[in-house]
Amino acid sequence: MDAAPGAGPRRARGGRGAPPPEPGPAAAPPPWARFSAWLECVCVVTFDLELGQALELVYPTDFRLTDKEKSSICYLSFPDSHSGGLGDTQFSFRIRQSGGQREPWHAEDRLYNQAAPEALQREAAHYFGYVYFRQVKDSSVKRGYFQKSLVLVSRLPFVRLFQALLTLIAPEYFDKLAPCLEAVCSEIDQWPAPAPGQTLNLPVMGVVVQVRVPSRADIPESSPPKPCGREKLLPAPVVLASVHELDLFRCFQPVLMHVQMLWELVLLGEPLVVLAPSPAVSSEMVLALTSLLRPLRFCSDYRPYFTVHDSEFKELTTRTRAPCSSTGPTSSGWASPECQVRGGSGLHPSSPARRAGAGAWVLQPDLPGVFPGGLPKQVKLKKPSRLKTLDTKPGLYTSYAAHLHRDKALLKRLLKGVQKQRPSDVQSAVLRRHLLELTQSFIIPLEHYLASLMPLRKSIVAWKTPPQIRPFRQDDFLRSLEHAGPQLTCFLKGDWLGLYRRFFKSPHFDGWYRQRHQEMAQKLEAVHLEAICEADIEAWMKDKSEVEVVDLVLKLREKLVRAQGHRLPVKAETLQRAQLYIEMAIGALPKDLQAVLCPP
């Protein structure tokens, strides 16, 4: 990969950019291999009076960042409007890797992605940055302030875990600096790799953090299994309920009545911008928005924190349809957002430029997060052209008309929870379950229709090319909704047909369909291989020419390679029988052909 000046192999010794070591009887893992299973690197960004934000340290020291990546990390590691704030703050960002997407570099990474839920897989083309920023008065500094950020750079979207880790590391680092950081990185290098479905104990700075990494096999409706506490750990572990889930209720409380409309907007991949008083609020709000569709994969681009100084700002803000992203309050000129989200105070979905002049709805609670005397009420319409985004009050500004009626029962239930001071995590569980059921009700008809396109098992014959998966026809699917639509599992009324029609144009439909079609194609391959292995190969070979037998050997070998490389859903006995059939077929050929097919 060609990199900018100052860049090079991602890691000079072992790790990402180096070839794997030669296998040996007791080959030790390459340096920082376990560390790189969790983190790419740790960065320290400081404010230099002459240079501005500057990258003070990257650890491990041999990890290479391109100049563009360094610049992005520097700008995004400092709050854009924090001149008057003192103390500590945490937030996160996401940047594009300069060299473009690369395949996983270790077999363990592929295994992790295959077992992890899609939303928690390693990012192939982006880095996450988890930031702990401190600003305090310091007379020994020429500027008069100590301003520094500790940043964990990872490909894993484990926001809760890395925030907890920073809470432990950062205060100690700001006091003791480099020696402390080296010790922490060495401890992380001893951690077991993240394993979906397993509970892990992660020791760091005298504390054991206990986490469970979710698995694709987990049932979404169930609560996460409680971590196993059989081991006698000293000290007692700090148990994290989740490595990634945010407090949805806290994130959306100021705009609770609009969550269902936000779900629609996110589902349809409409451009959305978050305006917030701090990167902590904006980054949490954006990550909460991207989680609204689970278990459906979020397939749009997004930025939890964004500033005008970002190298991608011009590119992203001049598109006709901007991606789902967030920004600080300085970026009022965002191009054509369907929604603007003002975190901490409310949401501001605004009319896009292509609908200039259309009315925008303005809805707001009486007080942020509190609903005295009942649910929030609608107030007058405003023209988008007259809206001054930075001056408007908290609320919702949009020209988008929701397809589904609002679920008043959910809002009343959550409101009752507020009145009874129900814990936020319980409120979040109620909200998350509702969104999960809504997404499942929407997806189930699509899944049923797609399953009907799969060839019948009886039509798959051993010695013939298997039939193709039939094409997805939108009109046929829409007609099927009359008797097999979301109304079977969801009581919400509204224009479901219109919602599906717009969904077909979204990146989420494309991502869902590509993934499911690939899985069906692999299943078809697996069933065909099973049909071959259940057939009588000796009877088949009796009247076949040598060319046909050789062709069978080559095809069976190709199927075995694909089955093992793509981990097709086939039993181990099937793979063993396929290998036996290959050997039987080769044994029936003349010696010269056997030598060609099985060279010494």
C-alpha cells in the first residue's frame, strides 16, 4: 500500500503489516499480537501554542499512521468548542483509514467476524477513536492550561469497554505519563483475544474488568447471560454489563416522542446531522442512532464527532445527500440534511435543499427530558429557509412525514417510568426491546419472501449444476404483505407499503439483501455437496470417461476448498466423505493421471 510520507507498514515487527511468522513447534506469538486483537495503538494528543493540536506520542512506537490519519486524530481528539470548560470529558470518533479497506490480517480476525454479531465486527476500512480529554489550569504552561487527550484507536466498536478502560488509565497517565502507558499496553498485550460468546477477565492497573463479548448465536430477546463468577479473582472484578450498549433512554430522553420517527429515518438511510454542545453528547447520540436498527446491520457511513477541520469535511458536506454524521455547532452549513440532531437539548430534523420551501415540523417537550402534565405537544410550523440552526430552540425540525403512527402506549409506559423514577437501565431495556420488535416485525416478511426464492431441496441433484436462487421482485413481495405482512406481529398502523418502497432504495436494504443472498448461496453449495456425498459414486463412474472422472475430482476439490475457506454450513462427516470420494475417483484412473492429480 502506498502511504503518505511518514507512513509505512502498519507495524514493523509482527502485527498488521508484517508477514506471519514461520510455524514451529513452539512458535511464540509475534510482538503485540494480543494487543492488536483489541487496539491498533494508543495516542497522546497535546495542544502546542505554536502548532495547535499535535501528536505527542503513539504507542506501540512502531505502529505507523499516515499523515492524513495523524491530522484527523489530532483535530478530532480535542473538543471543537471547549475554551471555557474545565475538567475531564470522554467522547469517540470514527475516521476512514487512508489506505482504503483491507482484508482481515490474521485467521483469528476472520474467526471473530464470523462468530460476532454484524454490528460488532471489526471495521475493515475505519478506525474508532475513544478519547479522554483533560483541560485544567496550569500556571507552568505558557498558555495557562493543561490540555491533553489520551486516545485509544481500535477497529472494534466496544464503546462501553474502552470508555471504562480510559476511566482507569487516563487519570493515572496524566499524573505519571509515559511509564504508566507502557505498563498498561504491556498488560493489554497479555489479554486473551476477544471471543464471541465467552466471558473474559481483563486485568489492568490492579483491576480486573470482566466482560462478555456478544455472539451471533445469542437470542436478541433474551438478556445477556450473567458473567460466570466461579473463578476466585483478587481483586473482585469490575463487571461491565455490555461492551457496546449505550444508555438509550438517557440519550433519547429529551426527544423521546420522536424515537419512532428517527427509527424510520435511520432505516431509510436518510442523511442526518447532529448538532451538540459537546462531542460527548454528539458521539453518544450518533452511536445510539446507529443502534436503532439492531439486529439489522447499519450500512450507512457515520461520524460520531466531526469538525470543520476534518480532512473529509469538504467531501462529505458537498454531496447531494450527506451521510448520517454528527458535527459540532460550528458546522451550520451541512449540505442537505434530512435531520439535524441537537444533542442534550433536542432533535432538529430539517428540510433538505431539494425540498426548499416545504414546511418543517417543530415539536418539543416543555422541558428537556421531563414531561409535566402529559406528553409533548406539537407547535407551529416553520419554514426551513427561515431557520437559523444555531439560534433555534431545542426541538424537531423536519419535512419528513412518518409512515407509521406513533406508539402512544410505549410513550405512556416510559412516561410512567419517569414519574415513578424507574432506573434508566430499565427504561433503556423497555425502549431497546420495543425497537428490536419493531425492526423484527419489519424484517420478518422480507425474510419469509427471500426464503421462498430458495430452490427446493428435492430439486438439487448430485451430478447436475444446482438451480439458481430466484430473483427478488419488489412487486411480488409487496403483494405478499396482504396475507404475510408486519401486521401479523406488530399492531402499529400506517403506510407499511410506502415504508417498504422507500426502504428498497436505502443502503440498509442493499446491505441486508447482499448478506442474505450470500448466505443462501453458501447454503445451496452446502446442500449440493451433501447431495454428492450421499450419492453412489462407484455406480456413477462405471460408464464415465476419464475426462469426466478427472472433472469430478477437480470440482470436488474446489468444493472442499470453498467449504473450508468460507466455512460453509456442512457437517464434518460430509467433508470427510467428499475427501474419500476424491481418493476413490483418483484410484479408478490410470497411473499416469493419478501422478498428475496427486504429485509426490
